[in-house]
Amino acid sequence: MMASPSCATPGCTNDVLKPLACPECLKYGVRNVFCNQVCFRASYKEHKKIHSVLKHMGGGSSATHRKTPPKDGIVCSLDSSNEIKQSLPIWANNYNFTGALRPALLSPKRQITNSKVLKPDYANHPGGVSESEQHDRASNNTIRVYGPDELEGECNLRYACAMGREVLNEGGKALRVGVTTDEIDRVIHEACMERDCYPSPLNYYNFPKSVCTSVNGECMLYDI
């Protein structure tokens, strides 16, 4: 028996007995459903943000295949010249910087090349939304106590922590003066693939990289 779909409204726990699909999402080949018309209307202001993401991704049956990322002023291809790679993203052209550090263009999002990797529900979501996380927040208001199944069973927490430590160690070995954060991301991503692990930051609410990194002394928040 197939499980019933979840409502696309964050936090909604209603049963989806008669799925109402968003017509705009369907244009891009994505089927996001709602439990009813009222829920759809109430959450549409937030939900429609996904449409711009889908448009950016070039979804839909009429979309053409791209060998390189779109020229959006944020991402550049791996074979671009260093001059292009180190150029400012479009949002920073008129920014008033106070220090010497400057942002550069992003490399394309790295792909999951290991078929053994189990993907979280947000991995392929156009908005990077974790429906299981949203449902858990809406239905659980107590501190979770994990038992033997979660701690020692298949895909258990102890193993996940051990793999996380190993991957971070590999990233630490790559640190040196002059190394780019993109190189650190490559090392982390490949270390995850070697261990059959999914790099948890990747596509989580559209985060484009496999690890959060920042440059000492310049960034107040984690960056890419």
C-alpha cells in the first residue's frame, strides 16, 4: 500500500485525501500537493518562492538541457578562467566593503555520484525543504530520547557521528594558507562519497555546497 502524500504547507499534519496539486509547479514537472484549497491559499505567498527556484533550474518539458550553469551572475562553470571565477557575483557589485575580503562566483553544485548514498527528503526538493523535519516540528513538542534502534541499528547515530568525524578530519588535512573554500568543499564531498554518506548541508533549503566554511577574521557568519 502506497503512503499518502504530505501536504506541501510547512507544519501541516492534515491527511491528504484528495491531493490538490499546485498548477505552477506542474509546469516545471514538479508535483507539490496540498490537503485542500484553504491550505493552498493560506500558504501560497510562501510557497510561490519555489517557483523562482524551479525557473532558475530550468525545469519543465520545454526546457533545454544546459551543459553549463545559467549565467545568473552567481555561478560559473569549472572550466572558466581564474579571472571569471574570482569576479564579483552580481549582488556584490554595488556593495560597500570595509575589509580586503571579497566574494567570488560559485562553482556548480556537486552531484551525488555514489548510488549507495541514501538521500534525505530535501536532497531533490526544489526548495530544499525537509518535509520530515517540518512534520516532526509540528507534531513533537518534547525532547526526543533515542533508543537502541536509533543508536545502534541500521544507519544509526553512532555510525553517523563517526563518519562525520572522519570527514571533518579529511577536511582539516586540506587546510593551508591560500586554499580556497571551494577546494575544501571538494575534499569534503569526495570524502562523503567514499564513505557512502550524504553531505547534509547540500541542498538543505537550497544551500549549494557540501560544507559550511568561513574565512578567519573576516566573516561573522558561516559562509560558502
